[in-house]
Amino acid sequence: MLRILHFSDAHIDMASQGRHDAETGLPVRVLDFLKALDTIVDTAIAEKVDLVLFAGDAYKDRNPAPTYQREWGRRIMRLSQAGIPTLLLVGNHDISPALGRANTLQEFDTLEVPHVKVLNTPCFLGPADLWGLPLQVIAFPWLSRSGILASMDLSGNETEQVNEALETRLADTLHQWLDQADPALPVVLTAHATVQGAVYGAERSVMLGNDLVLSGSLVRDPRLSYVALGHIHKAQDTNEHHQPPVVYPGSIERVDFGEAQDEKYFVIASIEKSKDTRVDWRKLNGRRFIDRKVQFDEEEHLPEPPILLQRILQRLPPKEELTDAVVRLTLEYPRGWETLIDEPALRQYAADALEFHFIRRPKMGASTRLPAEVPLNSLTPLELLALYWTTVKAEPQEAGELQKLAQEVIAAADSAADNPSNL
């Protein structure tokens, strides 16, 4: 039986929240990602797994700072020094869109680091390529669209055609390699891609583009023993309760508030030919994200500031639960309440959080629709103003006084325009 530790989407330089650590000088959020990576490396060494398979995206972008490359390199070198075979699949955040540019993991190949292999092109690996392990691996790293367009002589406007052609090509390649595989040895497919039926996390809007989508039937081929995926941040088995497991372990830390409710994992898959593969989900205890939205309606009675503050605080977790968390409070309220909101008191309540995001969303009153037969330009300014008082639900007496004042101002302006000499 082989035990493979599978993780993906490390994004170790994701530092969009929080302060810097005084001792290391690194952003605290970067340390969160590195702690998760340390847990993964420590587990691989302590449990002496047969193979570590990283399914892509070491960093958040294709030009990581040297400091982050150093931190990633230290962890991978620990695996190398422990003699643990390690495969590093190149993801979309690891590769430049420009042809001929090196990927962010290339130095491990360039320096021929022992027990580490970078997978930057589609390939089929047998025992001779895998340090003698009784295993076969089919790898599909992220393929850049620019390379595909160039090789297929297609324009950038033919995205759908490119994806369809690539999907067909990958399917043909996979079937060809499976036909060539030794039936006595298990086969693992690893890909940094989107699989049909996968559930996206909130990173879709910022992390994913015009994705190549692999069909579900392709990755569920019964000749496969395990499918190790990367690219989607939400942990899931898209072939749950069936064989082979088709697993996204997800990102190793929460990237943004869209992942606030997502648990984070890495996976140890126990693989044996002619037997069901067992998947052991290992939970990572990362930084907590707390996201709360509080809404007040126009119809609600105008409260006193202390009462409004108390009502807002009641919607937040107890103060001690905010400690060291990344917290976001989104407050929607009638625009007229703007001066009643005690933002300093809210920030004081969340003072022990790692970071507190307070988002104000004042709301205008409901708009008033004019009858279709009444064009807007047919109304006088005073008539439009009278409609406005109704829209904002002004008190009748106050609206009447304001309307009278407006009438006097407009009359004075008209008089001045007719008699410039009075100015």
C-alpha cells in the first residue's frame, strides 16, 4: 500500500489582511500560510509517507518576492532532506503567460534537488521516474492559453473553440496513457484544472478565468486509483462514495471572506491496486474569519445612538471570540442614521481582532414611480420636490415648511433673474 500526501493552492504570499510580525518581519497572514505548510511537511516526515504530491499554486502571483521563495524553498528542502519523494505540479499562479518564461518552481529542477520533481508539461511517469515507487502518475499542469493559441493557430476570440479542442486533446492523451499503463500498478492522475461538477469557492471571481473544464467521466475512469486536483479552493471529493476519489483538498488557508465558512484540509490517500482507495482528510486549524451583515429597514423607529450601538453589537459574536480573527462587519442602514453610528465604539469592541473591516452601506429611501403618461420633464421643480418629501417619508409638517421655504427660494431666484440690476 502506498500513502500519498496530497495538498494544493498554498498561496503562501497572500498578505491582504493584518499586520507584520515583529520577530520575522513577515506579514502575520503570510505566517498563517507558512504554519499550515509546516503542518503538512511535519506530517509527511513524521508519518513517512511514500509520496508528497503538490497540485499547484505555490504563490498568489507569478512573480513572488525572493523572501517568499526562500520560505517555500525551506519547506520543500526539508522534504528533500528527509528523502521523501515530492512532485510539484505547476499551477496557473506558478506560470507566466509569456512564452519562454520560467515558472516559479523551476529552480528545483534547475538545481536538481534530490527527491523533488517539477511537473511543468503533461507527462506519464512510471516507477523509473518516481524513485522506484510501484506507482504510475499522469500529470496535467496548468496549460497557458497563449501557448495553446500559438500551437493551434487560433485567435484570442475563439476561447470556446480552444477549450473544446484542448479538452479533446487531453482526453485522447489520457486514454492513450491509460492504455499503455502497467495493469499491475495503480495509476494516479494529477491536474491543476477545473472538473465538471466541482463546487467553486468565492475565489472564482479573482482566481479563475476562462477555465478549461475536464469532464466528469474523464476523471472517473475506473482504471484510475486516485485523482489529485488543484485550482479550486473549496475542499471536496467530486466523486464522493465512489471510486476513484476525485479530490480537491482546497487551499491550505482561508484566502478571503468568501471562504469564511470553509474548513481547510490536506489529504493522505492510501492506494493499493485492486482495492478501494481510502482518503484521510486532515484538518488545518487556520485563522478564523468572521463575517457579519447587519441590516436596518427604513420603517424602523429612529433609535438613540447608545441603543443603536447595542443593537449592532448584539449581532456580533462575544468580544472574546473576535480575538485574533479577521472580522468584517457590513452595516446597511437608512441614510438619515449616518450620524448615529458610533464607529469608534465598534472598533474598540473589535480591538483584539487581527483586523476589523467596517463597511458602511447607507440606503436611500424607496424611489417613487411616476405614471407612464407623466413625463419627468413635465413636472416643475416644486412638484418634483414634493415627490421627494414623499419618497424620504418626511413628516407632513416638516415637509410643508421645507416646501414653503423652497418656494420662497425659487421665487427669489426667478425675481433676480428677471431684474439683474437688483443683484
